Amino acid sequence: MDPDFIKKAESKLLFVAFSLCLKELHLNSNAIVKLPVFLDATCSGIQHLAALLRDFELASRVNITPPLLLEGREVDNKVQDIYKDMIEPINNAINKFGQEN
């Protein structure tokens, strides 16, 4: 294993563990993999809806696709949080309903 290649990895220990696991799988296809698997699961229900509806705007707001330039918003690579974006409109709707009823 090339040490310079390992140094480029974001998580060096996880990369080495993966490499050793891959080597073991190459030698024994029945080897049991015990590496942790991290899932994003950001708004996963809404992610499924965005994919089913092929809604690219919604997909960009739940981290499936890169953020889109929408309504003059700046494009950035930050993790999107649709729940945070929905707090104000939902609170406004609840307050309006309360005032009218």
C-alpha cells in the first residue's frame, strides 16, 4: 500500500481498514465485512418523493443533487436543510389559521 496514497484519504484509518477488507474479499469471497456503513438519510422520505416525482428543485433541497440557483439564492456546497427552510412558512400558516379561527 502506497503511504502517499493513504495520506490523501479523508479518514486514513477507515481507508486502511477498507483496503484490508477488500484484500480479504479478494482472497476469500465468503469473508464477512464488518466495516461501518454511514448513511446520509437527510430528509429520506422527502428524498424518495423528490426522486419519484423527478423534482430537481426539491432534490437539490434534500441533498440528492447539487444545490440549484433558485430565486437569486447563491449556489453553495453546504448541506441543505429543508426542515429549517419550512419553519417560517409553517409557523405563518399556523398563526394565520389561529387568527382566522
